[in-house]
Amino acid sequence: MIRWVAVIFLGLTVFYALLPWILVKVGVGRIIGDVQFKLLDRIFVLPFGSTVLWSALAFLIAEVVKRTCAFC
């Protein structure tokens, strides 16, 4: 489970740097626990809270798929 949290955290951090206008609309970076700071006129976001939320959502989706898959 800790690997998934680390992977999702890194993914959200990279995607936030690449596509901030899309992820802000989804809500990444505005949840309690997300850290934002400004350095040299750039805003950096460390999405700790979003990572926990998205990893829990991914886990629930994986569990539903695993339980409903007829061929698995």
C-alpha cells in the first residue's frame, strides 16, 4: 500500500507541475494537507492530502473491480 501512495504522490506532483489548470479544477492542491509555497515567483504544491484521497479512491475501485470480475 505504501508503494501506491508514493507512486500516486509522485504522479500528482509531476502532473500538477505540467497541467495545473486541469488538476485545480479536479481539486488537487486545495484539500486539507496539501502544501503550497512560493519560491522565486513560482508556486509549488506538495499534494499530501490529495495523495491520500486519490490512493484511497484507487484502492476502492480496484477492490470493486476485483470482486466483480467474472474471469479473475
